Amino acid sequence: EIQTIISLLKILDNPIDDISLVSVLRSEIGTFDDNEIVEIRLCKRDCSFYDTLLIAKDELKSELKEKVIRFLDNLSLWRKESEYLSLAELIWKIYTDTGFYNYVGLMPNGSLRQANLKMLFERAKEYEKTSFKGLFNFIRFVEKLKSGSSDMSAAKIIGENENVVRIMSIHKSKGLEFPIVI
């Protein structure tokens, strides 16, 4: 889920990123199937996929044309909004415009998936408090976190008062109280 949103942010920053664009088209946000993507690509083969989409919106017929126009209109809207909305506001707007946040909530482990999306939103809010700004720098920041696998692990949805067994070192448990300690 997070990778889909990051891919969308990448194409908002640089629409000529073909890999990110096709992954978003095939996701729940784009809702294009493989046959539709092939049909779009056949409109023009020797340019970027984004340029092919721009050509396809004029050449295609039927409901696929409407789907391409709707997708390009959303991209254009989000690109304009990225100029004046904060990063966190833009991410949340994408969640609500696409219904993606609610969609992942209905999937298996939906609460964990939603927690991961909330975590990305929170990271964007934290990132904006630093001296770095902009979509490109945020994408690089997230990619560094993922490659270092330090702070971009799955969100934790277990609360402090959950009835679970916790395994921790003496140092981690300092200052905490437990009814039973082994």
C-alpha cells in the first residue's frame, strides 16, 4: 500500500517515470488491467508511457478513453495541488480522493494496512518540520529509510494495554511495571 502511494508521489514529481506510472495504473488507484495497458501502449511505442497516455486520450475510443482522461485529470489536479498544499495534506487528499484509505481498510489485515498509510502521513508531517522541503526530497528521504530499513517498518497496532506477552531486555523494561516478570 505504501509503495503504491510512493509511486504515485514519484509520478506527481516526475510523470516520465514509466515504472512508477505503470505500477499506479495497475493498482487500485488506476484500476487499469493488463489488456488496457497494452491497448494504451499500442497507441505509441517509442516514447515514455506518460506521453503515450497523452496521445491515447485523443486516439482511443470507448470507456478506456474516459478512464485515461479521468486518470490524467486527477494527476494534473494533484500536481497543481502539490504546489500549495503541504505534503501531509496532499497525501491525505490522495487517500480521500481515491478512496484508497478505505479500500485498504476492507482488505485482510485492514487495520494494519491503514496504520501503515497513517504512518506515511505522519512521516510527511514530521518531514515538513525539517529544513528540507518538496516532493522530490521527501521521496528520497523515504527511499533512504526503506533501504536502511531503520524506521519504515510496518506500523504497530498493538496498544500498551493489550493482553500479550512482551519480550524485552532489562534496559527496555526500565521504568515499566508488569504484573508478572520472568
